[in-house]
Amino acid sequence: EPEVTQTPSHQVTQMGQEVILRCVPISNHLYFYWYRQILGQKVEFLVSFYNNEISEKSEIFDDQFSVERPDGSNFTLKIRSTKLEDSAMYFCASSERRDSPGKLFFGSGTQLSVL
Amino acid sequence: GQQLNQSPQSMFIQEGEDVSMNCTSSSIFNTWLWYKQDPGEGPVLLIALYKAGELTSNGRLTAQFGITRKDSFLNISASIPSDVGIYFCAGQLDSGSRLTFGEGTQLTVNP
């Protein structure tokens, strides 16, 4: 069964460092998302991406964050200068069509720890 | 932003019991969704609801989209140990827009 793949599964970094989280969405999907989940809390929306541009972003997704689809298969989230409060599980998700509401398939996540 | 209130926060039940959890919102959603999350994994979609009043089943799971569009519930019948996990409701306002998640219900099933 097709799945969304995320790497690495765990990332430890020092405060102020840049990190890049990588995702390979399901191959025929066109819409891509990043969500995050701080330990013990709910899943929060960060950004959605379609046709090589951001469709929607949340208030969390400030200038320190950026997304990119560098080739036909990868979708990345970059945090330029990490802060302690960026520590969270980051989930990539993809969906086939914009009018398939809620049919997002999530990856297993990257646990980011900022020290 | 929109907020979802999910209750209860946690439940401890015996195998075979039925379970009910619900979500309420101060504003309308046009799609309601229920996800399950196992430790170390991403959310997995259980049920999607698209119309006010809709009642949908998926095996032992049944969910309803409230008539006011401001609430939804999920029932699990005859619980089994593998039902253990965190259940999240999520609302979506417009097709393609962000999902807003509830805070989750931690379900523990004792054999």
C-alpha cells in the first residue's frame, strides 16, 4: 500500500541551527502538507502546498520556516534557525485531490529535538 | 482561530465495552473527520463525514456529523485491546483547507 515516507525519524539539533525535514509523498498525490504535534498536545497545521506554491499557512509558519519541492518526489520543510519551542513531531501529509476533503495520508513523522 | 473541544481526555474501559467520545466547536465545520494515532505513528483516518446529520459506520466504529455542524461523536462498540490509542476529531471548513484537530481522547482497553 502506498505510504508517505519521512526522514529522518529523529533529529537532534542545537538551538540556532538549520534543519531540513524530508518527505516523499504518495506518488500520484498533488497536495502536500506539514503539521506538527508538540508532545502531549494536538496536531497543528503548518502549511499546505500545491502546484509549487504555498496554498495556505498558519500563524506558526513564520519567516523561519520554508517549504520546497526540489524535484518530482521530495517535499521538504526547512527551519532556518531553530528555537527550543520548535521541538515537536513533524508530520508530512499528502492528498490526491483538493476536493477529497480530509483524505490526507500522514507519514510516521520526524521527532525534532532542539537543545 | 477555530477551536475544537474534545471529550473525554482519557478513558479506561474493559474489553467488550462500548465507547463514546465527542467534539464540539464554537463555529461551523463542513467536514468532520475522526483519526486514530498509535504511539510513534502519524494519524490514520477512520471516518469522514460530509453532511450535517450524516451517520457513518466503519466496522465497529460509528460517527455522526451534528445537525448544527458544530459537533460530532464517535462510538466504538465491543472494544478490543487493539483499539488502544489516541483518537482525534478534526474539522475542515472548506475543501482543501487546513484540518483543525481536537486535543484527543486517550483510550485504554483492559483485557
